Amino acid sequence: MKITHQRTGDTLVIAVADELGHHEAREIIDYMGTVLALYPAGPVVLDLSALKFMDSSGLAVVLNLHRALLRAGRSLCVRGTPPQAMRVFQAANLPHIVTFEMGE
Amino acid sequence: MQNVQNMMSIKFESRSVNEGFARQTVAAFVAQLDPTIDELNDIKTAVSEAVTNSIVHAYADKLGYITVSVKLFEGGRVEIKVKDTGCGIPDVAKAREPMFTTGDDTRSGMGFTIMESFMDKLRVRSSAGRGTVVTMAKSLALRAGGR
């Protein structure tokens, strides 16, 4: 698992790569908490384009991020979601709660 | 009743680092049936959910063993059993409800829902103090040229 972030203008882009299961979820949630505290304003993009596998732990990661940003009045957009991960999000109806950017 | 074409079993400790090992091993074994990428991903995801449940809930405060068994049947049916000897699930019907979880913020409560959505059949047998067996089955689509 690899997680990185970069600031583009006022947008914070967090990218998660490789695999996102229960084994990786804690580190990702903690990393996101640290980065959100470091950059406490502006929209956030979660880039999943390099994700190779995700299970329902990914739902928890995205919902945690969504709730934290909602409380802070900030927006979230998930982009580059691979088909396997999107099937998991769709099974949980997450695209009705969180904004997903389709296509590249 | 279809004949078993091939079978395998793995046993490993309930360490979270073994979740990836379990799903990848099952996927490598099932690959001999020439599944589609979507079918293989569905199986990997369901196995990941079942194994994670055992690690997080069955052995919450201790290490134990998890056994994953796979049977491949003639005609392309795959049956997977994930067995632990942990604490058991007090109320299986409740545990299978979407969004229900007794886990921490890394859990969504959607594990059983994902297993049900991605596999054709799901059966959960559990008894307090003795453990849980999750049995999942999926029939792979027939491909042009046969299997």
C-alpha cells in the first residue's frame, strides 16, 4: 500500500495505490487525519487510479474521510476508481452519498 | 451432484498481513478454471471479507488459526469455506444486516453484504465459543470453447 498527497492550488489530492484492505486501512485513516490537520481548508480529491484491490475496508476509509470533510464544510471528490473498487462502492450505494468523478 | 475437479486447503494465523495472502492464493487456484477478471475479482473480494471477519471479530483479542478450503467442481462451480475456531457470532442474522458492525472505524459493516452481492450463495454457521464457518459458492459463466 502506498499513500501520498499533494497540494494543487487550494485542492488537496490524496492518492492511495496498490491494495486497500483491513490490513492497510488503519494506516490510511491515520495518514488522512494528519494531512487534513496540516491543510485544514479547501476541497479534497481522493485519487484511486493506482488502486489494484479494495474490499469493504475502503468503504470505511472513504466514509471516514467524507464525514470529517462534511464536519469541516469541505468537499470531497473520488476520482480514477478502478472497476473492482467501484463494484464494492456500488454494492454499498456509496455513489449516492459521495461524489465520484467518472472517467479520466 | 457435480464431481469435484480439484481442491485445496490453506491454514494460517489470524494476522491481518495474511489477508492478502489468502485472497491471492485462492485467486491463483481458481484461475485454472479460466474465470473472467470480474469473476476473479468478485471471489478475491468475498474471500478478503470472510477472512477479515475472522481476524477482526473471531480472534479479536488473540491469535488463532483460519482455514480456507476451495473446491472446484466440473462445470465451473467454485465453493469456498472460511473456517475459524474463534468466539463465534452471537446473532448471525443481525451480523448479516448491512451497516451492522461491532468493529472499529476501519470496518464498514458491509462485509456480509459484499459477500452476498459478489457470490451466488452464502451460508454462515456459527456457535458461541466454537467458531464460524462461512461457505460461499459461485458458478463461473460458460466461455466460448468450453471450460
